[in-house]
Amino acid sequence: MKNKILAILKENPGSVSGNEISDRIGISRSAVWKHVGQLRRDGHQIEARTNRGYQLIREADILSAKTLSDALAAHGLADYIQAVEIVDETDSTNEMAKRAAAAGAPGRSLFIARYQTAGRGRRGYTWVSQADLNLTCSLLLRPEADAREMASATLFAGLCTAQGLNLLVDAQEERPFAGIKWPNDLIAKSSGKKLGGILTETAMEENRVAYLVIGIGLNLNQTHFPDDLAASATSLRLECDRPFRRLDILCAVLRRFQALEGLLLDRAAWIGSYRALLLTLGKTVRIVEQGRPAWIGQAVDLDEEGELVVLDARGQRQTVRSGAVSVRGLMGYHPTTL
């Protein structure tokens, strides 16, 4: 019954009288009051106004199979997402996706966990995320492509995720919000701190892509970080001073994948949009690559495959294809020396 009341409140952005709710679902006004109380205890922010009725101010951040199904349908994603697996805890959503892919899961399958015990970032770094405060998910795709065409999949995923954040947050904040630190870090423009990251993994069969897994980790409502991350990490809540619902963010991001997936293999069609969000170009960067000393240069361009082009101390252009890249002014990095 309380879900019927919640649906009525969601249909009406203004107030709905207790009498109207009572008449529509066939219960007494006192029963309506009791069910509204249950909704509030569930975390929904509902105001009761004299002579006006009830108004839903903010939905609770509830992540379940039912709320996810409803959200996908409400955002026009029900036909796009072909399968869903949602769990309370897992090792990592990318591992969930890979296991499902090996078992024959269809492309556009979605995997979500409230908490992951072994989340990973690029280059094997550990990704730490507090349960129920952040978004950890993976999208399984099965593109018809070869390995070379997947070289910039991480950039594509970063673009979709950043655009999704900006479409949702900018519409309410009326200011630029998220940018990208090459290749896969999502950065809050106002603070220069990291909001999240992307990890893509590809499996091959006979020189063709069997599947692509896109893992997304976003800090949404976390307000405290370990000492070693406090200077470099942030969350949407810290940046915008308000809470965010995981399903709102998830659907905003998925809608960008839905809109752009057909262009995944056409790098020229989207690399300009990626470049427009890139915060790395024109900045002093520190590069750490395997087998050579760390060096400092200036990021000046992207090559045709989306790799970072850096001008070194001798004025020579170097292409960075792997390795760690720190950017002056982002994530707490302010270099004076190596």
C-alpha cells in the first residue's frame, strides 16, 4: 500500500491531499497517515502541509531489484538493458560481469553491488568504496570489433560517464561540474579532486572481441575519506552540498551509453567531445612508466588513437600509452621537483 502512495506522490510534483490519496486507493485517511510514516522511516522526505496535503521532497536512496526496474523504465532504458544482476556484496562488479559473460550473458547486461570487497582501478590499484554511499556497477557489451578498435574504450566510457554526471548535476547546479583526467579519472572541476574512475576489460576470441566490461565507480554520498585519500578524493555530496540517489546517477550515465554506443568504434565521432571535457591538456604532468625514471612535461595533445602526447624537457613530443599520469592542480598534485 505504501508503494501505491509513493507512486501517487511521484506523479504529482505539488501537494496531494490525504482525501485524494484515500479515495484513489480505498483506505482511510488515518491509514494514509500511517503509510506515509512508514515511507518516511524508509528514508523518503515527505512534507505534510496544512490544508494542502503531502508532498514528496526527495525519494530515498533505495537500491533493489524493484527500484532499479522502475528507474530503468522511467528513464527509457528498459529495452536497452537486457539483463540485470544486483547483489548486496561481491568481490567486484567487473568480476561479476566477466563470470556472467563466460556463462553467456547478453550484451548490455548490468551488474550492481551495494558493496564490493575487491574493487580495482586502472593499473591494479585498489578501489575503496563505502557500502550504500557510492555507486559501483559494470556494463557488459558485446561489440563486433577487433582489439585495435577497443584501444580507446576507456576514453569512450569516461566520456559517457562525465556527460551523464554533467547532464544531471549541471541542470540543477547551473555550473560546469565534471571533467576528465586522462585517461579515466572523473574530476570535480571546482576542487580538482577525484569523483570516480573507469576500468575497462576486454576478452578476445580468435582476434575478435568476445566482450567488453566497463566498470564504473563513483563517489556519491561519502563525506569522509582515509587520510591518504583526503587531499585527492571527493564526492558529489561534498561538491554540491546535497545527497544524491544512486539510481538517478546510474540512469543518467546509462542514457549516455544508450545514446552513444553506436559510435563506440567511430572514434572520430566522439573524440572532440572527450577533448572538450579533458582537464589534462595544457597542464604540467608527471609521468611514471615502467622501465624508465619519472619525468615531467606538458600535455599538449591527443594522438589519433586517443593517447596522450606530452612535450618533454627537451621540447620533444612523447606519446604516453601506459603508466601513471599526475596533472598539476588535480587530485592534490602540485609539483616543484620530481
